[in-house]
Amino acid sequence: MVLDTPVAREVYGDAAIYVARGDIDGAAAALRRFIAAPGAPAVELTAAPAILARYSWDEAASRTLARLEEAAR
């Protein structure tokens, strides 16, 4: 569960449950759904590997090297 901001949506995509700032009842309800319903986190867990792959060390190094090579040309 993360704060519902444009940055969080860009980073986490479908792999998170979003809650508005100050929405204590919404956060509590989201936690209850996540914990109580057997299949509740399925969407988030299915999306997580693709999201996490964007932030691997290998991927970050590859993208950084590509940008440095591009800048050097």
C-alpha cells in the first residue's frame, strides 16, 4: 500500500494498492481486503515481477551505459 501520487503510480503501476493522503478509513479497508480475501492481492502480485524488473541492478547499469555511450557520440 502506497500513497496515491503521480510518482507512485508511475513507479508501482498495477503492483500496488493506492490510498489517498489522510484517508485512514480507506487505508484500513485496503489492508482488510488484502489480508482477508484469498485472491485479493492477485492483481498486484501478478504485476510485481514486471515492475521490479525495471529496477534491477543489471537493467539500471545497462540503461546508464547506453545513455553514457549516447552522450559520448
